[in-house]
Amino acid sequence: MSQRQALFLFCILGVTASVSTGFVSAGSDGAATCATGKESCYEAGYAGLTPLERQGRDTWYRWTGGDTDAHGNVVGDQELWRLLAVRSHGAVDLLQAVDSRYRGERFKRFGVINDPDCSQASAPDQYGLWLDSCSQKNEPGPVGEPVGIIGLRRFMNPKFDPKSWNLAKYLADPAQVEPPYLIGVACGFCHVGFNPLHPPADPEHPTWQNLHPGIGNQYFREQVFNTAKYPASRELKPTDFRWQVAHAEPPGTSDTSQVATDHISNAGAINTIAELNFRPMHQEVMADGSVREVFNVLKDGADSVGSSCLDDPTTKPGVNDTACAALRGYVNIGVCADAWTSLHDPVYGLKKAQTPFDIKQARQASPPCEESFSATVARLEGLEAFLRTFGPLHLASADGASQYLPTDESVLTRGKIVFAENCARCHSSKQPPAAYQGSKTQWFRNAVLRDDFLQGNFLSDDEKYPVTEIGTNTERALATNALKGQIWEQFSSESYKSSPPVRVTGLVDPLHPSDRLPSLNATGGRGYYRTPSLVGVWATAPFLHNNSVGLFNADPSVAGRLAAYESAMNMLLSPTRRPGLKSIPRTTERSRLEFEDGSSLCVARNTPVDLITNVHVSPRDHFVRNRLLDNVLCRITGSGAVNPLFLLMDNAPDFVEDRGHTYGAELPDADKHALIEYMKLF
């Protein structure tokens, strides 16, 4: 019954990876090359890139899979976004979400980032639509035009008929008439964020100097933006359960399994990408029985197949290590949508169970899929080359850094020792040699005290660990789309699918918090998280895979990021300071969940949102017989008659968001302080 898929996401590529050795901040000497005469611009911000890296940069910021083929068929991911607008009857419609009248408050409302080379429209266009005015046009390749928001692109709709156009009719229901434009999504929409080293004076009016391609947009309110309309009175209301879902998703997260849905609310933090050249690789068995050295990609390691999905699967170290993970990302945000959306119910996920997306079969059956897939593959080497230019973002290089840097050498030295003894085992790519026979703790002490410990260190072993060891919320680790028989099975390795089962116990009953729910068995690859990198951790709070620990202050300034960092670190090291049961997202008032078949469900105020979103049932089978009782109780008491029954059907009954990762909780306060100070240097 998951409503998340009616609210769909944007960001998929989970390669943890943040400014390059060749990256030059706009506003430096390169700014003189700006044709617009502005202080900074897109081109000047990337002085020093090779032609291949520049191609990758353009792919990151602009590529959606293409425009149209010779027959007028849409080949890019904009096909998916139009389908979602039609199937959701406008609940999700990017063309309405990009309305220029919101430009002056987009960051405040939605956490999205305005394109510095665009400005607010002074009037609607010839079709009555309010779209930003942008100076970047006629960019090379079938990449459309900018819409005024980083990572979103505008294309002409080949199905548009000016004679049939009716703005009022379209705004009432986009399914009734074809619009003049389609909106596509590029990787940069989620992954480009404010540069921690050069933050904007006004987040609503950044320059290119204020943006960074790999930090990740930690402020993005995905579902709120998805459902945006102008004016706000046209948006979803709190009495609509979809509003409750949208506002329950933490800022800076994205749910990578909404379309196709796994019926689990499992939004994850948009990770920083940095130090890819030093990221550990691991042996994984592929579908053909071969063994490859690959990155563990996505938080659960589900996209760990290297280049094995390519027509030429030959491993090219440092060149195509991220190829199939990137492709899975592009497919999931809409490439080949005409093929894979037929393999499931793309909005509600109820009418048809998932079947696997067969890459070769889809390309043979669909010329638009083949064209988009092949064109995307042709860009992947450039994309990886660009990603490999992202280096660490050190606080010492930030504007005004001197007032924020720790200076007490004795505290920093103690912090290094604490890190070596308590953190480095997982949070370092520099590990003891395989043949080392001595004390690993002492090895880490010696290593961390070296001046070069942080140089070329991914600050993660990138290994997968069972959730029972880490203790954090399991919802993201219970995702099912990469399991055998599910839609993305060809993008996960046999090693992933044959991972030992994990038995999760001690789950809190959100309706009776003193009680515990039955244990669950995570099989087929589920039940694991890989170690996140700590590169630039001072700038990336809140913490944990779901951004559940620490202050969210929506402040991208250096001081704001450090305030969030210190809050998150204090809660991480002192778990009793966390909200705990109060971290369970709950409905703010009575709401109703409407289904395509006309049935509906009353959801009581204070109901755990995930109690409803994590269930996969046919609504008519379960609710029609309870409709009278449900309606009466909903009106009189605000309670949902059948809400508690969902606990029996919940796919991931883990409701406390900020639990787990209690390492360091027993440290003395002085050691906690020392560790917090030292990690500001990461």
C-alpha cells in the first residue's frame, strides 16, 4: 500500500565518494573567462579539467538519457516523470514544481538549489507557464535546457498539440492534456550541494563558487518538492496521507526504492562523494560465476557489479569501476522507462508484482531504450573520470577557517588516540597488512599519529556489516529491489544475494512502546550496511544512514555546519541525548489515504507513518468490509479502525529512526570532546 511511490524520488547513484585536484573554484582567476561578465560561472568553476572530465561534468549536471529519437519517441528519463504526472493525476508533476514564482524561496521551501545563470520570470510564457529565464542555452548534446534548478532539464514534448492546449485543464489534471514541455532529472539534482568551503551569503541566490558537485544536497526536501504547486493552496493538505508521507521524510535524504517500490519507507542520506581513488574494493561473485574486484555501492551494497552489465564487460580499473552502478541509477530515474515500468505498477505498486528488468531483452524490444542506454554507456568513462577528481573538503580551507579550527594540540593528539582505539577499525581504508600478527589497536595508534594518516584515506573500509552488529534502524537494509526475482536483480552480485541471513530482534512496538515485536529474518542479501566514509564529516551532519542523529538547521554556512556537526557528534557518542521514541515519524492530524480503485483508509492522528507505508496489500480486499466502521470512527474519534492490523503485515517493522551505533558511549567526556575536535580535520 506504499504511498511513497506516488511521491517519487530523484537521486539514485549511491557511490559514496567530495573538490578535485583539478577543480578550481569559480571566482578565482578562471572567473575572467565568464562570457556573462558575472563573478562566477559554470565553465570558470572547472578550470583544469581534461576534455574527458569535462564531458563527465556535463553528464553529471545535464544528462537525463537523451531527448527524442528519429521517430519522435522520448528516450530520456523525462518519459518517466510524465508518466508519473499522468498516473498520479498531478500529485507529482515536475513541470508544476519548477514554477518560477517560487524562485526566491525555493531553498527555504524545498531545499533545492537555484541555477546561478537563471533568474525569476517576470511573466508567464506563451503557454501560461512560469519558467525561469536562463542564459545557458544551446548546450552541446541532447540535454535540453535549464529550468532554473540545478540538475533539472526542460525538453519540448513531441506529443504537444498547441491547438489542444488548455492551461486550466492541465493544472486540474495533467493526465487530461499534453503539456508543451517535459522535465528530466540529472544526477546533479541530488548530488550538487552548497560548497562547505565557500557557502552562499544567501542560499536563494548562490553563485557557481558556492556550489560543489559531490557534497550532496543535505537540505533537499524530496517529497515536498515532488508535490509542489503554485500557489501553495493547490498543494496536498495535511488531511491527505500523502502530505504526511512527504513531510515525514528527513531533509537531505532520498528513497532509492520508490519507483519501483519495495513497500518500505527507507529514505537514506545523500552521501558525499570524495576520494574515489582511495575507495577499497572487494571481491564479488557475478551472475556468470566470475569474480570481480568492485566497489560496494549503495548503503546495503546492492549495486556491486562493477562493469559486468556492459556489452564489453572487461574490467578497466579506475575507468569503469562505477559503470553498472551509474547505469542502474540512470535506469531507476527513467532511462528505459517504457520497458521497466511495464514490469510492475509504478505508482501504487499494488496491481502487478515486480518481475526482473532484463537489460538485453529490453534493449532489443525497445529502440528508445536501446538509444538511451547506449548513449548513457558512452558517457560513463567521462563520468567516472569526473567523479575521481573530487578530493576532501577540509575545514582548514573554508572561508574564515581560522576562527573554527581546533588549536589545542594535546586535545587533538588525544582525539587521534581515541579514534585509533574506537573508530579506525571500520572508518579507515588504511588497514593492517594481511600478514600482520601484532596488536591491531597498536597498529592503528601508530598509523593515526602519522602526519599522512588522513592523506589518501577514504576513512572507511567499505565493508558490509550486519545490522545486528551496528544496531541502527533496519528499514534501508531491508530493501528488496535487488533480490533474486525482483526488478533490479541483474545489478546485484551473487555474493550479495547469498549473504548469510540476519535475524533482527528487539523491535519496538510503536503502539505499545514497552512491548517488543516478533523478530524478523532478513534473507537474500538484506540486513547489511556498509561503512560510510567520514571524509568531510564536519560538513555533513545530521548523521547515520537516514540523517536521524543531530540538529538539522538548514544553515549551509561554516558556522551552521559546525553547529550541526557538534550536535550530531554529541548525540552519537551520548545516545541518551537522542529523541529515541520521539524520532518515530507520526501523522500530525487525522488523514485519509485514497486508492485508485475508490477505496480509502482513515489514518489516525499520531499514527506512525511507516506503519502504513510499509505494507503491501490490496486495499479493496482489506478495507471495503471495514468502510462503515472506519468512516464512523474516523469522524467521531479521529482513529483508524484497522490501523493496528498493519503491524501484522509490515514489511520492515522498525520504527525508531535514531537508534544504534552506540560505539563510544562509554568514553569519558574528555575523550568524547577530543574525538569531536579531531574529526573536524577530516
